[in-house]
Amino acid sequence: MGKKQIENLNGSGHKNIRANHKTTLEFTKEKSLTQKGNCIVVVNVDKGLTDLDQSFTNQCKSEQCKITVIIESEGISDEIIGFGHPGLTFQDPNDMVIRTSQFICPRTLMIRANKAARNLDKQLISKLQDERAKVRIELIAEL
């Protein structure tokens, strides 16, 4: 692994975060959340896929690109590792979806992830369920 690109995002927790989806995990710019959004783990994020730096997204369009996502709130953190793909378009202005599968759509940040929402650290999920929680997300793309 040589070349590294980093993006930092900030968001918030929400009382309706369930984090029990078995194949995806999502961050959204939306400020509110219904209980149906069981893959959403962070709301009010300050960037969507279209806001990411082009050098970051270009690097993620390689199957050799390892993407690490670190979610942190109040000293509790967890890490998700997945991969890029040439088919990624980074076209959604509001959402970022991490997928354990190889499915790609305009909302996909990475595929073949080692965790979905339900696999996150339970202490972190508890923090994310607090509307006052400030959440920091770091995206790291490495070639």
C-alpha cells in the first residue's frame, strides 16, 4: 500500500438508529430518520458522495483500492474495511452506502466490506443512538 487519500466527515447520532441491517451500512445528510432506516448509522453528515474530493474518488475506482472507514463518537470507535471498484460513480449528493456485497449503484461508497450495520461495536451503536452525539468519520483509500 503506497498512495493514501483521506476524507473527514462529521455527523450526528439519532434516537431512531437501529443499526441492525445485515448487508449494508449508511451515512446520510438527512437530519431525521425513521425506524425503517435500519442500515443508517449516522445522520446530518456534512458530505455526500458528490462532495468527496475527486482525487479520493478516482483512487477508489480501482479494485486494488482498500478503503477503511473509521467511525468515532465520544472515544468509542469501530473500523470497516472494504474495496473500491471501477464501476463506482460517487453520484449521490446525500448518502454513502457501505456494502458487504458487490452491488454497485450511485449511492455506493465501497463494496465487499467486512462489516454491515449490525456488526458494529455495540458500545458505538449505543453512542450513535444519542441525538446529542457528535460523530467523526474518517475515510481512507489506499492503493
